Amino acid sequence: MGTMTVRLCRVQPLGCVLAVRFLALVLWDVPGTRGLDNGLAMTPTMGWLHWERFMCNTDCQEEPDSCISEQLFMQMADLMDSDGWKGVGYEYLCIDDCWMAPKRDSKDRLQADPARFPHGIRYLANYVHSKGLKLGIYADVGKKTCAGYPGSFGYYDIDAETFADWGVDLLKFDGCYCDSVEQLADGYKHMSLALNKTGRSIVYSCEWPLYMWPFHKPNYTEIRQYCNHWRNAGDIYDSWQSVKSILDWTSFNQKTIVSVAGPGGWNDPDMEDNFEVWERPLSNLAWAVAMVNLQEIGGPRSYNINVASLGQGVACNPACHITELLPVKTKLGFYEWTSPLKTRINPTGTVLLLLESQTV
């Protein structure tokens, strides 16, 4: 089997407004292998996730049509229904990071940003369900999400109950801001059990191995016992080099990851974006990285990427100093392997970076 990414384009200012991700599979060949015992993800999960196109855009005043908001997800639900995506199996409409309010409510529950989601997540879930679709949501195993919103550490049970109460059908659980690999693993296990205890069917999407690889080889047999699918590598972007790097990684690690995948548990190769990233190794373990905005119209676009995916995954492992060389030379600072990197690029423009490896 293989991996497929489908992009739905419409002629309007938003450009490609529906980038559909096939949360997919690498080959599986072990009959009778069992994954998380929740009866879900018997086939790879298919749907749409907002990060590919809209990132962490929370500026609804300046960009009301492309900010992370209730309006955006209702629009996407309409498109998935009316344009036929639901009919061919793309059933999950997934919220990524940046949907939350900066703080929990008075009862320690997560809450949606009240300005951008005025009716709350339960209202949005009901709307998505009315279209015959399912709603996915994002949270983080650590103390904060990757974008700095409240994490689930210490709140796994209450967050699972909250998601179930809202009518959520899938949880993407990221791995930022953990103090140790033990805390990371324990958190992923705890949330898996907490979701099952709610009694609601919620697909559990983990990023456990992605954050484990810098320290030691993940135990995929254990991960499969708790997760419906799991992320192995950094973000994919719009470049054959990027896609090829994921294929190369998969080929190199197939003895580890192939046998564990199958109904109920799948390898997740991530998604694509509307930028190209070009890389070249330099001397002294340094890398040159060029990021190109492929759009020809509109204003500058922000582009977020995990530094773990740059330089074939080794440039910033475990850390690096990053300097912007073009269009203006600027020292961006020190980045760890799990850090996000944000740049702003003009249409058809290029940002050139120098990544210098550091030990910590």
C-alpha cells in the first residue's frame, strides 16, 4: 500500500483551501496483529487538517477568511460535503493547534478562544456531524502546546472527558514541552486510557515516536497498544526532496515499522504544505536551507516548520543556531530539535537560512 495526499483547489483568494491528508499506512503484513482496542481506525484515517494551509493564524481582524475560527471550520465542513470529499471517504475535519483560549476555565477545563469560536466546540461538533462528518481536535501531552497554549499534562482525565462531552471524534496529541521521555511516554499512555474511559469512540493520533527518536529507538509494539496512528517524522512540505526523504526514512526503517502497522494502528507520514524547502549540506555539519513561497498573488505568508524536519532531520539534532541570510541577514537564535521555526515570505519570495549544528 502507499500514501496519498489530495489537494482541492478553488479559484478564490484563499487559493488551495482544502488540503486533504491521507493519514496513512506503510505496508503491513502481520495477520491478526491488534492495535488499540477501541475498534477504530480499521482503515487509515482520511480527512482535512487546518495546519497545512492556515498554520497558527489567529488574526481574524486582518485576515477573517483565513484565521483559525469557527467560521473557517464550518466553511470547510460545507466544502467537504458539497464537493464530494465525504462521499469518497474523507470524513474527519480536524482542528490543529491554536484553537484554545490562553487559559483554562474556572473548573480547569480547556476552552476555545471565545472571540474566534463564539459558540464553543460542542456547537461546531454538532454542525460538523450534521454534514455527516466527524470532528478532530488538537491537544498536547506536555505543559504547553507547541504554539504555547495550555497543555494536558496533569489534566489528562478532565481533558478526555471534555473532548467526549463536546462530541469530538479524533484527538491529535502532540508532544511538545515534556520534561523527559518518561513523562512523554506516561502521558501518551494516560491519555489513551482516559479516552477509553469516557465511553466515546475517539480515534487517538499520537506523535510519540517523533519525539522519542532523538533519544532512543521507539518501542512500536508498545506504541501500537495505545495509539490508532503515530507520527514518525517531521512536517512534510511541498518538495519532492521532502517527500523522498520520508520515503527514504520509511525504507531504511521498514523492519521496525512495517510489521506493527495494520487495522487499528497505522504509521502516519504527515501532510504537505504550499511551500518548497531546498537544502544543501555545508562544511562543519552546517546546512543551507531555502524556503520558497509558491504563491504568486496575495500578501506575505507566515510559514511554520519544525526544525526537526530540516537538514534531513540531522541539522538541528539536538540543537542548532539559525541565521537568516536573505532577504536580510538576521540572527534568529538557538533552536532545539523539537522547536518550531516561523518565517514570513513574500509571494514567489525566498528566505535563505544557515543552520549551524550545536551540542547541548
